[in-house]
Amino acid sequence: SPHRAVSFARLNADADALAHGLDAAGVKRGDRVAVMVPPSVPFFALTFALLRRRAVPVLIDPGMGVKNLGKCLAEADPAAFVG
């Protein structure tokens, strides 16, 4: 797949916008948030946004299968899920 280049300013603006959205959705400091987003610019912006909110990203590999996904989510007990 082709690579997409973005500036640090754009990545920062995207992370800020996502951090505000997470705040509006009620994500708080210390909340675990399950993340099932493929590696991409939006993935990095979301990860930075979660760190800015002082939330804990729980990175989920979509290839782990439904059974393991259920177990992972049960153990992590996330406050939110982004996919």
C-alpha cells in the first residue's frame, strides 16, 4: 500500500482534535481504552490523543480471533473501545 506523509503540525492537530473528542466522550485519566485500528496515520494520532488524555491504550491485534479478542477485552476491562 502507498505511504502517506503528513507533517508533524498535521499529526499534532489531528491528535488535538481526537483528544477533544475523547474528552467529550467521557474518557478520563487512567481509563483503559481498547484500540483496534490498523497501523496508519489515524492510529498514531489516536494513540497520541489517548496519551494526552492520560488514558491507557490497550492495543488489540485484529488477527487474534474472536475467542482471544473476548478474553483480551474481559481481562483489560476497558472503559471505551475505538475501532
